[in-house]
Amino acid sequence: MVAKKDKPESEKLIGHELCAGSLVDYQEGSVVSREVISKTTGTVTIFAFDEGQGLSEHMAPFDAMVYIVDGEANIDIDRKPHHLKAGDMIIMPADHPHALQAIKRFKMLLIMIRS
């Protein structure tokens, strides 16, 4: 008998109705993330940032789209600030420095396409 192999966590979400904001919970003083889709061609990850938390300036080799699900954030691209709130989105270009900071706690979907 062959043992049944558990599906990766992200594959358990396929084919189900989902509320993006309920996929991760806020944690005091933390940044929480959960991969929703993970393929060689790209990823979709949902993050929850507590107020005051963020990601320091960094670069990625691919364009990445951020969609704000809840709350408010400042996203700097090439040191130019962008204030986003629930329902807003922005595309961060490949090989450009960017940083994120929670103005109020916020949740975001990060969609990165590798090509």
C-alpha cells in the first residue's frame, strides 16, 4: 500500500471560495505571510503587517504587484513614497529599490510573475 502524500498547503486552497483577508491573521509586532500560489512562473502571497512593521529597502528581479486588502501602507519605489489603502494597488518594477511600511496595520496580496 502506498502512503497518501499530503498536498502542499497552497494546493489545498485551489477550487475553493476564499476571502483574501481571512487567509492570514494579524500578530502584534509582526509580519505574517502565507503563500497562496507557488509555481515556477510566479507566486501569490498574502501578508499581514502590524502597525509600524515593514520591509526595509530591497530589490527583486521581477515586477511585483501589490494589492492592499485591508488597512494603509506607505510603499516607496525608488525612494518616492506612495500612500495606499484598501482597494489600491501598485506595480513595483523589477530591479528598482522598494520598501513597505504599515501606517495602520494592513494586509496585502503580493503577485510576482517570473519572466
